[in-house]
Amino acid sequence: MSRDALVIGINEYTNLNDLNKPANDAEAIAQLLETKGDFRVKRLPCVEKEGKLCIDHSGIVGFEQLQQAIVQLFNPETDNLPETAFEVLVF
């Protein structure tokens, strides 16, 4: 069984002023969960930098994308259910 986490850090909003800290904070949490908590971490929004996945500081997350990620975390399509499922939303 696995320990899975979904970490969401959104800086960009369509109808609000943009923020500059949530993505940094979310990435720090994601890294802690991976290194200290032995979690498999999915990041939203996500980008690959220097061969590593990280929170995308300029990415926008739509409602459907967020909803799908949450459903996949708690009800994965495989028979390999996580022992622990953890969601973090930083905004």
C-alpha cells in the first residue's frame, strides 16, 4: 500500500489579484512529504524543471482539473488503494 498526497499551490487567479507565496509554500510541503513522510506526491499545478516535477508558479487550476485530482486521490482507478491519502491546499 502507498501513501499518496495531493498538494495544490495556486498563485494565479482569473478574477482576483495574483499571489506570490502559495506555490512556494506548497512546494516546500510537497518536498517534506516526499522526503520525511514517504508520500507519493502529485502537485497542482505542475511543471517539470531540471528533470523534477514541481509546483508551477504561473499555472492555473480549473475546477474540473481540481475535482478530477481529488477523485483520483481518494478513489484511484487501480486496485492499489493508498494506505494514507492526504490533500493540502495552499492559497
